Amino acid sequence: MSKLVIVESPAKAKTIQKYLGPGYDVIASMGHVRDLPENRLSVDVKNNFKPKYDIIKGKEKLVEKLKDKAEKSDGVLLATDPDREGEAISWHLAYLLGLSTEEKNRITFNEITKSGIKEGMEHPRTIDQNLVNAQQARRILDRLVGYKLSPFLSQKIRHGLSAGRVQSVAVRLIVDREEEIRAFVPEEYWSIEAKFSPKGSRKVFVASLYGDENGKIKIENKEQSDRILSELQDAEYVVTNVKKGTRRKSPVPPFTTSTMQQEASRKLGFQARRTMKVAQELYEGVEIAGMGAIGLITYMRTDSLRVSEEAIQAAADFIKETWGEKYLPDTPRHYKSRANAQDGHEAIRPTMPSLTPDKVKDSLSSDQYKLYKLIWERFIASQMANCIQNTVQATIQAKNYIFKASGYTVKFDGFTTLYEESADEAKKDEGTLPELENGMPLKLKEIAGNQHFTQPPPRYTEASLIKALEENGIGRPSTYAVIISTITAREYVVREGKALKPTELGEAVVKLMKERFPKIVNVKFTAQVESDLDDVQSGKTDWVEELKNFYGDF
């Protein structure tokens, strides 16, 4: 007889089966097997919010098969994903298969590799009831909100509408931003830019008018700009101050779920859902030529920046071998997670830093390769030396006006030889400046005034919305992709290029919710609920009490 190991997906089952070998039968539950039925509330509010679970429609045969295998096996190990949802799936499986929750039959894998599986198998534990209760509380909260609000919206706005607890706040953020954009009144301003070259040199550089002897000038219109230009008509331009310095640029930390989704959106154009699907495949295991099925990255739902010492050492060995000793920082880098981060998992990193993207490219799909390359480069760069830049700032005098120019050259590329983070908005780049010195006369090549208008705040993109949700403490790493998919599927929000724009329907729903259910669309209130659920997860508070507090208000 063999031991039965239950995981969530067939891909994960296949990879784990390879490592465990004979004596184990690894089978997939295909996600959740039991849930609150769709067609009724399924929560007994008067009886301490007791949930009424049923086997999910279409999963009956699978559950029978699992029961049959469990009866014939030498013991059952529950190896679903190492998070809130995974814990709940194991708990439901234990109930359906008649397993004791007192027994050490729960195992988790932070990475699906030989060492990761050995580590998990050596540390079986009992099901973590706090994690399960946090998941149940969230599920019940969402059901209560959805079931009470959806009929109200259907009656007031349009038949068939539904509302979600966290989705409603996300739509509100997008609607509030749209209102800011509409209310925005652009202001005119001007800048004056000049192109110079040092006498006797052909190198041209740009400097901007900063101000006059009294300080900085704000140019508000064309008349003011033209007046300054006429005053400068026959001016002589002289370098009056050259300030040289160095600055250090440090690498960014390895990915969390949120930063991975943001960067994949900016660099690869992936929507959050696509990123998570590909990350799941890389975690669960991919067939690599000559190596068989192997999990290429650690668990992809995490908000921790912790990295194991072995991985830091493996990265250091790779960096030293590839670029040499000088590309290593003086001491290995450790990053500090956010205050309310769940520290159960490491940051997202390659399981084997020596397995470069090029080595596995032929075994991966295009999406898998792109995302693996992003994760691998980000992690390796996070353990590399700083980039050191030589900076130059020059002040140029013309009559009583002052121009400024700045630039830099790279003294040592450090981590930037491999990876640099993208920004949401393109920043104006500094150029390189020719060799300048005090008292040096300059030749004016051209000078012009440019009209500008202040810009409204930009619409959210997927990347900036995920960032805002995380900063406001709304949702958790596992929910960002679902939130965005849901609000676009319900047509509360549409995509315009990369931007997320509210529809008339989305605006109407938010307006009504603000009037009638202000707490549900209140950012601080929703963040507090998330924090309360974290307290349930860590065993600080009782889940039924949390539900009572919420429902009383609601």
C-alpha cells in the first residue's frame, strides 16, 4: 500500500510524484471541493454565522474517487498550497475524507524542488485552524455583503447587478480619480531652455533657466517669457559654478506578489491574472530538458521580502562567477518586509539561481520565459553591488539670469548591468555634460520659450491600482488579480489602453453605495477589516466575534 498525497493541481501532482517516487500516490483536488452553494445565503446568521457547505457542483465524482483512494491508502497527507485558501481546502478535504484535524497530516512546500519537498515531508503538522477561520470569516463576510447588496443594486440601478466587499472599494478608487481628473483646471506655465557648447568644442548640452539673482522664477505666460528672451538677446554666458559628486543607487528588493504584478504589467504588458497564471505554472513545475519536472520559482503568493540564507549564498556564488568579486556588495543584502506583511513565505525568487533564463528557455512557453527572466533578474540584481554614478551640476550666468544643467556618468554599473526597475511615469533623463570649469565662456546655439500646462492626475493602470490597493491595506496578495478581473467583467470599469476608466454604471454604483452604504466603500474601514482578518489568522481574535462586529454595523 502507498500513502495518498493530495495537492491542488495536476501539474503540481506530477512534479511532486517524480520526487516522492513509489510508495506515494499523488493526486489533485482541482482546487476547492466544498463551498457555500451559490443559490442561497448558506450562512446561519442567528446561529453564530454557521456556514452550510456543500460539495461544489461537478466535483461529486472526484470526491468519491478521493474517498476511495483514501480508504485504500496507508495514510493521507494534505499538501495543498501554503496559504489561507490552501489551508481551507485541506480542512474541507479532512472533513470529507473523515480525517482527524488533531493528526499531523498537513504538509506544505515553499518550493517544488527536491530539497523543498524533502523539507515539507519532514515537517508534517496539524491543520492550522486560525488560518482556516480567517479564510472562513473572509468567505462569509463576502457572501453576506454580496447577498445583501446585490438585490439592492438590482432594484435601484439595473437587474442582475452584484456587489463585492473589496471590489466595491477598488471601483471607488477609480471613480474618485476620474472625478479628480474632471475637476482639474490646467494652469499655464512656461520654461526657457538653451543649448550651449563650450568655446572651441562641438559638444552641445542643454540648460534650463532657473531664476535670477533673487532666486527661482515662475514664468506664467508668453509675455513674461518673451520679455526675458529679449533681455537675454545679446547676453554673454559664463559657467560660474561646477559641482561634482558621486551618488549610489541601490537595487530594489526581490519580488512580492504585488511588485511582480506591477512590474510584469509595466515591462511585459501582462494583466495581473495572466501574471498569476504563469507564476503558478513556474511554481508547480515545468518539464526541463535533461532535468524532468521542476518548480522554477518559490511560492508566488507572498508579501514578505525574506530570503533564505542558502539562496543568498547561491546568488553570491553565481554573481562572483559571472561578473567577478567587485559585483558583490560588502555584506549580503537582507530586505525588511512591510509592517503588516505575512512572513510565512519567502519573497518570490528562482529556486535555483544558477538556472539562468537562457538555460531553460527552450523548455518554457514564451510567457513562462518572460516572467521567469523577470523574476530571476530581479532576484540576482537584488544581491548585487550598488551602481555608482559621477554627477555634475553646472550653474551658468547671463546678465542677472541663472541657468542650470545637470548630468551624470556611470562610474561603476553594479546591479544595473543586469536589471533596472521600470517607473509608472517616464522620467526626464539627465544627459552627460562636456567637461566644464568655472569662468568658462559658452557659445549659445539656440534659446526658446516653451509653453506647458499642469496635468491632471493620471488614470490608474493595473500596476498603479495594485500599488494603491497594497498601500491602503485593501485585499491581500492572492486577491489583486481577482479584484481587477471582477470589476472589468462586471463592466464597472473598462480598459482604455493601459488605463482603467469607470463606466457610467460603475459611477452610478459608487454614488449609490456612498449614499447608502458608506462604510462598505470606505477605504479605511475596508483596510481595518483586512487587519481584523489578519488578527484571526494569527490567533489574536475570534472569527465569530469579528463577524458579529462587522454584521452589527452592516
